[in-house]
Amino acid sequence: MNDLKGLTVIFASRDVVVINKPAGIAVHPGPKTPHSLEDDLPGLAIGGFRPVAAHRLDRDTSGCLAVARSRRGVKWLAAAFAGGGAAKIYWAILSALPAASEGLIDAPLAKISSAAAGWRMVVDPAGKPARTHWRILDPALKLVEFRPETGRTHQIRVHAAHLGCAIAGDPVYGDGSGPMRLHARQLAITLPDGSEITATADLPAGWPIGSGPESQ
């Protein structure tokens, strides 16, 4: 890893960069997040093209985020994410442990909203398909690995809560006590030219573990 104008870079080529996004900053600006990661991405530029994030991470989720550094990078990453060429691994500390040591959550998700509470995702048989594999990495720490097959909004967070084990600190689907402990640990991308990128993001400072057990 190296720092480039305030961003921690895990992988870099002329077309693609993978950074370790810190928790607490939104990828894109919004009414409640006027400052976002987009303000810092020009520091990754190597020409006249303004770098753009190829996917999203929630504001309070840290870890691997792929950024296109060129028009070719935009095209390549869009094809990889749309065509199943991007595999993600998340680590999370849960509020409780599931009864089993591993499993698959197959629970469709839909978006609901209200004027009072805003919007959120819920498990709904009529929603879009969502599948997440999970396994316990460290029972004492309630550290669990999640491998999503699909990429629905808030998928890991809702599926963890659906297990009865919300992510520690989740302000929407959990009790919101303390910072949310969800980390995009690894991102593996197969690009259209056949090349492969595998990036692993160190855990942020403040987690109750050091670098954690190695992901198998």
C-alpha cells in the first residue's frame, strides 16, 4: 500500500486504481454529505481524465473501492461488475453469532420509504434476488466473512440482520451503538482483456482486532 494525496492505494495501473476507503466518508455527494470521496479522486489522475468510482460502498463501510482512471478503465470496470467479473469479500463484527458456522442467505430485497423514517431495504419475496454466503472466522470476536453473489443496496447489512445478528454499530438495521464494523476486505476483478486484479484492504484503526485472521 501507499498513500497518494490522502488516499491509501492498494493497486494502481494506468486504467484502474483500488483504494482502501475510510469509514465515515460517502463515495458520492448528497444532501447530508456535501463533501465526498469524489472531492479527493482527482489526486489519482494521471492525465486529463477525472477518475470515477466504479461502484459504491456505504458511507460507514471501509475497504476496497475500485476507481476508473481512464475511459478504458470505466468501460472495463463496468463490464466486469455487470458481467459477474467482480468478486467481493466483506468482514464484519456482528452483534451476535449465528447458530451455524456457515451458510447461505437467499433473501430477496426491496426498498421501502416513508416521510418520517426515510428509506431502507427489507427482505421481501417480491423484491430483487439477493444471495450472500457467510462463515464465522473468529467466534470470540464475532468476526464473520460475507461473500455476496449479488450486489443489492445494503445487502450485507440487511442479510446479517435477517440472520438475527445485525452488524455491530449499524445505525439502520442494528442498534447503532458505536461505529459500524463492516469492511470490504477483498476485491477480485477479471477485466475484459483477461487480466486480473486482486486487492486486499487492511482493517481500519480502531477495530478490536489487529490485522485479523487470514481470509481462506
